[in-house]
Amino acid sequence: MIPDMIDKALSYCEKNKKKFVGDLSKLVAIPSVSFPGFPAQNVVKSAKAVADLMKRSGLEHIQIIKFPGAHPYVYGDWLHAPGKPTLLLYAHHDVQPPGRTELWKSPPFKATERNGRLYGRGAADDKAGVVVHTSAVAAYLETAGKLPLNVKLIIEGEEESGSTSLEKFLKKYARKMQADAIVLTDTGNFDVGLPSITTTLRGLVALDMEVKSMDHPLHSGMWGGPIVDPVLAASKILASLTDEQGRIAIPGIYDDVRVSDEDRRKLEAMPYTEATLREQAALLPSARIVGGDRSILEKGWRQPSVSVNAIQASSKKDCANIINESVWCHVGIRTVPDMDMDRVADMLVDHLKTHAPWGVQVNISNISKAPWWKTEPSGPVFEAARRALAKGYGCEPVNMGCGGSIPFVGPFASVLGGAPALLIGVEDPYTNPHSENESLHLGDFQKAISSAVHLYEEIARTSAAGASRPKELAAA
Ligand SMILES: [Zn+2]
């Protein structure tokens, strides 16, 4: 490699800070919500914008990949480094709905800078991921005219709505996706300025529950007393999901949860206090920390938890003196290694049904299961990543867990025959993804781009070690 190739790429990044933010702002302006009920045309529009950005970054073979009834993927590559490893770079261009627009301090689809952060839906999750990849690629191609290794970019269009076509996609494009390692830029850092590699993800078992007692609402004055109120019945069912400490009260649910003593010690040793949690979550002073006596990080990353994400029966607007005929709830359990997803789903359904009081009908539908994931962060690819992050951020990276679920990580890693999966992202504890006022720390955005520039070089160098070529890379 030309020795100053990386220096030129890095100074390109320095000079183009504004351009990168501009590229990101253009993507944020497209409301590419992939949820049902939102215009799919906007996701098509953002796919086109991503394809255009890839083209401007110097990538080749750009393709918008569509499946019937699915939101489009965007692919592009640069494969002119024979004998060098190939990285598959992942991000997604779809976003969550904006939520309650009145709570946004600036319009959700207008990227707005305040106090060193860029606010907007998708500014971090995950349009920043897209722009990290394209910027790092451009930094090499615009200066040296080449990359130190081969890259393939795959930008998904329906991650937020559950990656529903992923299986079909990977089946059809398994060959096209082949790489020596995958870099998934859709996670976060442990703190602002502290680079992190995510090594565990929780899974998610979720479902809809309808609790019903009649076929139409009744006047609560005329009928209240003898008639079962399904909202109260559902409240009892939901209340039975946790114990006094806020731990899940489904018998046997913790049976398969395994946290080694070593992992537990590592989690306890991380610099994280109750005060940090309170600040990051903006928790009210009176609200207690729940979930039992394990460390906060263990509870968030390595223990299961249950949430009721939505409840609907009548509405604030239509509130009247009625007994509702039914109530709808969305309930989810975050799972951890080594819980069995089918077993968790069965246990949850069984618990909800057996705890229904007063003979109400409990209808369960839309059961979804996204698996948990765990990797052993060792080997040359992880070492290269740690060096790259240290150089990009100017401090040593940490390994962390993530309480969230990213269903595509497992399938992608397995289609690559177990190639190392690097989960390195740009979010931080103040990002507020999926909520109102989502934002990106612009300093970390720039550091993430520099880290990616270093990563390509570090991984290329690892493979050039000839005879000592690492096992993972040799698999290609
Ligand atoms: Zn995401």
C-alpha cells in the first residue's frame, strides 16, 4: 500500500466534515418509515437517494434490490483489491415512525444541529450508519483512487419493521454477500466518545393480546357492576407478568439464562452507576430502579425483561362513560443467551391465558421471535477493529452488550459461514433512537468515519500477513 494513502484519506475526512453532515441531512429529509400504513414510496425514494450517494462515493455495481411486497435493499461494491479480504458493510435506510410530532423540538424530518448534535428521525438510527460507510469509502476512492481491500455495501430498507424479507433475500443473494467479515453499523457506544464493540444482543418475543368480554361497548352507568370490564381484566393479566421487584414472574422463565461468573464480574467492573442510568434515561427522581439485585448492566444486557409497549381501548379523544368491549395490548419479552425462543413464546402465551380473570376471552396473535446473539470477540478481525477504533476515537474501545434486538445479525453471520461480525455504531446513551428528538453526536460521527478508514487499512494489513493469515480470513 502507498504509505500515505491512509493519511490522505484521513485528511479528506477532515476537510469534508460538512459534506458528510450534508449527505446525512439529505437522507434524513426523506421520511422512509417502513411500518405498515406509512407511504412505501418514501422508502423507495430513500433507496434511490442511498444509491445516488453510493455512486457519488465511487462504488460500483449499484443495484436497488426489490422483492414483491418488500421495501428495497441497496447494494454497491468495490472489488479491485485482488488477494485482499472483502468486508460486507451493513446499515439500514428505513426509519421508525416519528412518534408524537408535538414532542419534537425541531421537525423530525429536517436535520437540525443543536449543541454539537444533529437532531432528526434516522439521524443516528441508521442513516448515520449509511453515511459512515459511504464517507470512508469515498475518502479512499477520492484520494488514492482505490481501497486497501474489497467492500460490499448492503443497505436494508425494512430493518425497523422486522427485516421481513431478509430470509428470502439471503437465500437468493448468499453468493453476492460472501465476505471475510461483516461490519454492522447500527449499534451504539457505551458513552459519548467511548468506542465500543457490541458482543451480545438480546432477542425479542412479542405478541398482540386482545382481551374481550362482549361485542360492543356498554354504558358504564347502566351496566357497570355485573358486567366484566376487559380493560381491568387485562390490567390484572399484565400485572401478573412481574413480581414486586419488577422481575418477570413467569415460572421457569429464568431457567436457561446463563451468565458466567467472569461475565458477571466484567459487567460489574464497567463504569456505570445508578446515577448514570437515571441521567441517561431522564428518570423521575421518585421512580425506583427495578428488576432485582443484579447490576444494572447485567439487567439490561444479560437478563430477560418484559414490556407492555402499547395498550388501546377507546382513546383520549373518544373517552366516554363506557365499558369497552375489548382491549388490545402489545407485549414483548427481551430474551438472552441461552433462552429458547419457542419455549419463551409458549410460556408467555400460556401465562397470559391462564391469568385471565372472570372468564374473559384472551386472543393472542402476531407472535414474532427475533433471536438473541452472542459472539466471542477474539481473533485478528476483532484485534484490527480495536486498533482502528483506538486510532479513530483516540481512546481504547470497550466490549459491550446491547439490550436491543437486531434480528438480522445472526442470519447474516451464518450466511457468511460464521465470519466475524463487527457491531460498531454511532449511537450513544443520549441518542433517543425510536423516540422523539433522536440525535447523533457529530463529534462521534466524524470519529466513526475515521475509525472506518482505519479499519479498512488494519484489516487489509492483517490479511497481508501471508502464511499467518487468520483462520476467518482464509475461509474466503
Ligand atoms: Zn437501527
